[in-house]
Amino acid sequence: MNHFTIWDWADFSRGVADEKTSAAMQAHLSSGCSRCERTVRVLSGVTAMARGEAQYEPPARQDIEVQSRKGGHPGAAHESKSDRRAEPDPRRA
């Protein structure tokens, strides 16, 4: 029995495998391979969860709480050192 790679099954589960490969994989599943059926079930669950995450929007209240814990203003958590002005070193004056 010819098994496919985990990468092939991930593409199959996401619906992005090419038509020929997808048909061969479906035939393999139809043959009753429980190992591959289990793999597809797990990957399909991961795919569904990932698609749901893309739709998630955190409540505005949580955003405020996170900002206050960081001790900053909105966007402070996203600033990098290069975004801030460098203060002169008093030892070099």
C-alpha cells in the first residue's frame, strides 16, 4: 500500500492538493487505511481551527488591559528601540 507524506495530507486537508494527487489520496482513504484516515481527521481539525483563528478579533477591553500592563500607551507594545529617540549619553557630553 502506497502512503503519502504528512505534507501531502496537509495539502489534501486544506483543499489545495492538485486534482490528480487528491483523487489518488481519496482512493487510498477509500481502501480503508485507518492510519491515513486518522491523519486526515487530525489535520482537518487543525485546518478548521486555523481558519477560525483568522476570524478572531480580541475584544477591545483586553487590548486596553494589555496596554496598561505594559505601562504604555496604545501601540507601545509594538514600538521597537529604533522607533524611540535616542537620548544623548551624559558621559559623552
